[in-house]
Amino acid sequence: MQTVKRVKGAMGGLVIACVFGALAVAGGVVAADFPNKAVRMVTGSAPGGGSDTVARVIAEKLNERFGQPMLVDNRAGAGGTIGADIVAKAPPDGYTWLVATSSSMVVNPAMQKLPYDVERDLVPVTQVSTVPFILAVHPAVPAKNVAELIQVAKARPGKLSYATSGIGAMSHLAMEQFKYMAGVNLVHVPYRGSAPAAYDLIAGQVQAAFNNLIPTLPHVKSGRLRALGVSSPARAPALPDVPTVAESGLPGYEAMQWYGVLLPAGVPKSMVTFLHKELITVLQNPAVRARLMDEGGEVIGGTPQQYAAVIHNDLVKWTKLVKAAGIRAE
């Protein structure tokens, strides 16, 4: 974790040069023995959920690097607000992390007053990965691409319905963004989770949805669903023949789920720098990259500043949409 070299300074004095370990920069110093106890990784999802999976993939390798337990603490509920609030109020010592989703960071603040401020009370470390959605329809829908779906929806306003995993979920906002940009009216049918929403789409009880990529793939390949487009700015490697929504009928469209690591505000800048380097090292591991890609994700691993910009820009984007669509938390 740390290499310390003793070298002679220009005046003959002894200088301690720390390579990668105890970083002395503005905002404090990371102790040479950090971490000397277990690190808590809080997620806002239940075991098996998106942020839980990301946390456990990262934790496995960090356990090896740190020689200390990386404890994944599942605090599901309120769309991730419970977990985020715990971290926002935790001591800023580097021992409590938040593995967050875009829903909890940029959608929840747009829909309701929270007990914390995302940009004030949490410090970004890195955006771990992004995951696109598939715009899928039941085969009975007479549309083979995005442009045709828009035509069908305009010809039958209010007659097509779409499923989501709940009000305020990214799947909900992805379709609301689609409706807003395309000028169409589809009826929202919220479910308690992505699984029941997918079941009813396959059964034809609803006609369309923006679904998570990986769980939807088998149903697309079997013909039970038809994929019209992916929500990412570029085509998904798992579905290279399916165009993006933007290139197939709705220029400029993009809606992504993302995962990232944040710390409580007040943590020393040196700690952010140190943990960012550790996380980047882990994210460059081929096994970690493969595991995250198996979940349909693209590994990002940007700087804290880049992640802060993503959060800010998405807050502006989704707040504008939530207000325009009149979406309210229930």
C-alpha cells in the first residue's frame, strides 16, 4: 500500500519521500497505517441490487490491498436516501463510504427535500461505471425502431403504456425524457421493482419500457421482447446491432444509470486523493472490469472533479425534467 524512500536533500538533510502512501497535500495527511480497521461501504440497495453488486466487486480487491475488511452495509429504502444520509452524517475520516446510484444522487433531490445536500454534504471520489437502458417493446407493438414507435405513439395518444420499477426510478425518468423530446403521450404504470415490471411487459400487459440491459437481453434474444434502442450515447457492446435512441429517431437523447463512490464532506483532500488512486488501481484490474461489464456497465474511473461535474450536470438535467413532467415522490 505504501513505499517510503529516504533520500538526501539538496542541503544534506534527510527527506522522507512517500510514494503513493501517506500523502501530504492541502487538507491534511493520510496516516501511514490507513486503514487500520474495517472500512464501511454503505449502499442504498438490498443484497443483489445494482449498487450492492458494484460495492462487493470493489470490496473484494480492496480487502486484498488494504489487509482490512471492506464491510458492505446495505441500507435499502427511500430510493437510496437512507444510505446517503448515513454517510453524509458520518465522521469524515475515510472509514465510511457511499456506493451511490444516479437515482439517489440526482433524481431524489429533484423530487423531494432531503435531510442532506448532495453537493454540500458529500465528496465525490470517482464515478465507477455507467449502465445504459434498453428501450424494449412487446412484439405486438407495430414498431421495429424508435422512429416507428414515435409514429405509433403519436397516432394513438394515451393508448400505449410503459412499465417502470417505480416513480422516480431512472427507468421512469428515461421514458419521461423520451416522451418530452419526442412529443408523445404514453401512460406510466409504476411497479414495485424491475422484476414485476419486466414480467408484465413480457406478458403484454404494458407495451414498452426502458429496462436494465443485462436482465433484458435473454428476452430480446428469445423474441419475447423487441429492442428498439439503447439509451447510451454509443452502442452497447452487448447489443452491437441495436442502435442508440439518439441515432435511430431522437437526436440528443441520453439517459444513463451510473454508480460512484463518495465520502462525507470534510474529509481531507489527501484522503480523497489516496482513495481515488486505490480505486483506480482496482478498476484497472481485468477481473474487476470483466465483472462490471458482465453487469452491462462501462467502467469509468474518472477524477473526483469529473465525477462532481457529472453529478452537477445531471442534477440540473433531471431537476428540469422532473419539474416539467410534474413528477412527485410518493
